[in-house]
Amino acid sequence: MARCYSKSVLDAIQEKVRTAYTEGKEKPLYIFLSRQFMAMTNIIDTVNDVNGMSNIRGRHVASGFGGHKASGVVIMRNPCTNIATWNVRTMLKDGKLENIQEEMKRNKISILGLSETRWKNSGDFENDGYRILYSGGNKHERGVAVVIHKDYARRITKIVQHSDRIILVKVEGDPADIIIIQVYMPTSQHDEAEIDQLYDQIEKLIDEEKGSDHVVIMGDFNAVVGEGREDKEVGSYGLGIRNDRGDKLVEFCKRRKFVVTNTWFKQEKRRRYTWKAPEDIARYQLDYILVRQRYRNSVKKSISYPGADADSDHNLVMMKTKIRMKKIKRRKPRKKWNLSILAQQKDRFSAEVDQKLSEHSEGTINEKWLELKASLIDSAKRTIGFKSKREPKKPWITEDMIKKMKERRTWKTVSTAEGRRMYRKLNNELRRETEQARDNWWKAA
């Protein structure tokens, strides 16, 4: 039975062991004394307490004497980053963006690529802690976008809004940058020449970046790579039988050394399909996330999520990957004056400024300027104040609408006539409520 010692006794024994070693005792004696010491001390010590946590001898990663001087390997936590793609059919519906952002928060997605947004032209705006970059055409057709969390948005170094089918966003990483390319490939109604042209455009974008960059190409490829492994490019867990568009995609992966991540992880077929035909008569895998073969081991999971709901016939496809973002210094957020109430408080503001200025004595021009500046700022703080930290882009979105979105999501995966009926019912109710709330908000504004 192991004996327990006080801390002072243990420190004395430990010091004797160190002295025996430093004074030239042979290594076998040191090892013997070390083992005797560890056998006697069945207590909680401070070996390898990197985070201030104590460990029981024999149950720690690193071994050694003396807390902060412990030798060995320290396991560093490196959480995964969730990167996803989704064909949302349209972003023109009221409340659709808020719906997408709720799903991003629920699934902890940091970067989300969108296909078939139907937004015209190109743009860049922020909404509720996310930055939205989109690229469209002259009509409300096609369109791609990238929605990125503010923590990653601060590291964006390059944006290429190439066309209504391709957008590129470059994020600063360490040691390699992350290149996000969101695509929306044509359907089977388009000719092969257009497909080949788009692949050529993607390759040109890749060639403009460094060969060591972590390139992620994702989106709706409208291709079936099929079930069954294909060398290093396609895993064993695809879905269906490969078609001609699937051949083109595999050829592209072979040529550029990419892997189709959501075919490499063993999973049920309900976690493989990404598109459901009307009335659920057939299911296909059309949406993919590709990464370079050299970064394949960084991908820990890549599957579809049929439970995510945004009123689309496509499923969300998400990849969990280990990437490191470059550290940047946090800037102190700049406060903005609440100018919306300035008109109501202007008389009070003017009176306070006049009172403060009347109390000041004569001085140099520089001193008078500093007094004026201080008076203006102090009076503004008292009467106007600053804007709140979070201001919703669309304040007419209510908690009841968010709850209805969640309820609609629960019916999405119910593959019965009742399930489809309830989903349509809730979807129509939600559409009417958002339209009415938006109109009321505009009238009151």
C-alpha cells in the first residue's frame, strides 16, 4: 500500500534525488531513486500542470520533476472549423438571410458558401455578426455568395466576384492561406462547352494563387460521382451511379490533385444525398466540397445535414477541418454616436455646450480648442449617447418567426404525406408573417 507524505517531505526527497544526479551519481542510481520516489508518492502533484490543473502521477501526458519544468509533449487544443455549402434556391424571400444565419449558428458554421442566391449584380454587406459577399448577373438568376463569420471576415485579404457562378474569397491563415471558391455549375440542360469553360475559369483562379495555399472548392456541381472508390480522388461512400458530369468532375480532381471530401467518410445514405427530387421520388448527391490532397488529413468529417432547413430541396453539406487562422491584433471597437435621437435632443445638447463654454476662462487658441472639444464630447455623451453594439439588419424579424423556422425544420425530415403537408403549411404561414411584418415596419419607419 502506498504511503502518503506531506508536501515538505516530498520536496526534500525530490531535492535529494536531484542532488544525487547533479553530483555525478550514475544514471542507473538516478533511475532507481526516481522510480522509488514515484512509487512512494501516490498523491496529486503538479507535473505538467500547464493550465493550472493538477494531475495524478502516472496519468499525465508529460513526465518530469518540478511542475513548470516538466518535459515531454503538451497536447494543444486546436478546434475544428466548420466550412459548408448549400444550394438555397433563392435569397429573395423575406427573412431568408436570417434563416440561413440561424442555421449557421446552430451548426457552428464559420464559412458558408451559397448557390442559386438569385441576387443581382455583386455586393458586400454585414448583417448580425456576419459578412456577406455575393456575385450575380443582370437578372435574378443563378448567383453565388459566401457568408463568413466576423472573426474570419477580419482576415479576408482578397475577393474575386468572378461571375454569377463563381466567387473566390481568400482568408489569411497560418502557415497557409485559405482560398474559398464557391461554384454553381449548370444543370443538365446546358451544353458541355459551358461546363468545360467554367472548369477552365476555376483553374485560372487557382493558378493565380500560391501552390501551398489551402484551396477549398465547393458548391452545387450538378454532377454524380457515384458510389465506389476512384484512386485518391473519390472515396467509397458516394451515392448512385456516375454520370458524364461526374466524369468531368473526377477528371478535374485528378488533373489538379483534389479529393471529394464528402465521399470519404463512412455514413448512412441519408447522410450522403444532397438533393431530393419533387415528391421525394429520388435522391442524388450533387453538392461537394473539394480540398487539395495535401490537406486531406486536416478534414475530420464531411457529410450532408438533411435536418438543416432553409426551404430548399438541397441539403447543407458541411466539412469539419483543422485550420489555423493568422493571429491579428484586436482593435478596440470604435463607438458611434446615436445620431437618430440628435433631432430630439438638439436643444438640450446646445444648452449644455453653451453652459460648459461659459465656465471656461481665457487662454491660447490651442487651449480654447481643447476646451471646445471636451465640451462637445461630454455634452454629446450626456444627451445623445452611443449606438448599441448590435443592431439587426432587419429589425422586423421577431422571435415568433424564429420559433416557426425551428418548428418547420422538425417537419423537413418527416417523409410522409402528413410531414410534407405540415412543412408546406408552416412555410406558407412564415412567408405571410414575414411579408406582413416587413410592410408594417416600413409604414412605421
